Amino acid sequence: MLYNIKFSPTGGTAKVSDHLAKYLNMEKRDVDLMKESPKLEFSKNGLIIFAAPVYSGRIPQIAKDYIKTLSGKGAKAVSLAVYGNRDYDNALLEMNEALEEGGFEVIGSGAFVSKHSIITSIASKRPDENDLKDIEKFGDNILELFAKGIKLNPPEVKGSGPFEEIKPGSKIDCNEDCIFCGDCVEVCPVGVIPEDEPNTTMDGCIMCMACREICPVDARGLEPERYEATKARLDELTKEHRPNEMYYATVK
């Protein structure tokens, strides 16, 4: 059984993990952490994909906290960090350490580029056809490693720890166009949009942009001055077409 576990507030991470899961062509269960957080246990013969977006070089605390609820029992794991063409920094290492602490054996890790969640003009067409081919090549290698059925050395990914708990800082803005429909309340993964005041955002926002993605009138996002300042800062860092990077476990 393959478990495709993903945290994908704006859909980019799901595009990567879903394509890999489909390509692996195994009996599977999809677990969308935006909709459910089931307590799962595994066996040493199992395989999971764990996919999360990269926020400022880290994986979201909510995704890391979910890993802590899992009991891997030696199951094989594939980690996917999906980022908006700047860098993934420590995200893969952080994810792999969390998975290994949870009893999983990581056999492959991939850092794949997708549309930037805040400045959506950055990498707006990714994952593209070439990215999908990379995912499929990655999948071929994962299948080969999984079929070995032996203990492997974990992939050596870039990054450095230790990792401090992420403390949310900035919050999403909401303008006067809000129609109080409440869609954002339902989709917010950390529950910081009040049901009785959906045009506000409380402390604890993780800037995942799920509320902006679902808003029917584009009322949510960064206010124009913040948006332009963020875009100017990121444009210089994202002009290069970043390649996807893949890492694999090795035979002991």
C-alpha cells in the first residue's frame, strides 16, 4: 500500500506528489492534510510519500507536527519539498529527520519547483512537462530501491540543523472587497480566520495563501505595497530557472 500524504494549501505540492503517486502505479490512499489528519500506522513493507511546501527554507510546522503522530515501524518513505524557485534550504533535511525519528526509512528525497505561493508570477508554469519527466525518472529509481527490500543508507540531502520551532510572523491581509462568504474560514489550516469576522486574520497565520486561493472576489492576499516589496525582493532571487534536485538512499 502506498500512502500519498500531502500538505498543499495552493495546490502546487499536490501536483508533484499526485503525479509521483500515479506514476508509481500502486494501490494507494491519498491523505490531504488540508482536509483530514488521520492517525496512521504502518508496517515495514509499506511505502509513503510525504510532501510539503517550503516556507522560508523550512517545512510548515503543521506538517512537521503531523509526522510526529505517525508510527513508521520501518516503512519506506519518500520526502518531497516543493518550492517557488528561490531555494529549499533546510526543508528536505528537516523533513527527513522528522520521518526518521518517526520510525520511517527514507529511501528518496526530491526538491521540485512549483508556482510561488505568494508571488504567483514566479515559476507560474511549473511544474511543466520537463518537471513531470523528472518526477517520473525519480519514480523509476524509487521503485528500484523499494524493490530491494533491504536496509539502506539514507539519502544525503543538503541543509543544516538544529531546527527551532517556527514562530509565525506576518499575516495575510483582507481588503474591503470581502463578501463575508466564509470560504476562507473553512480552508484555513491553522484556524486563524474568525467565523464571525472573516475579513480579519488573527495571530498564528502561516502565510500559506490557502485563503487567497479560495477567495471568490480576490479580497485576500498581501496589500499592494507589501506585495510589490516582496516581489521586488524575490524577483532578483528567482530569475534563474532552478532545476529539480533528487537524492537517493544507497546500499550499505
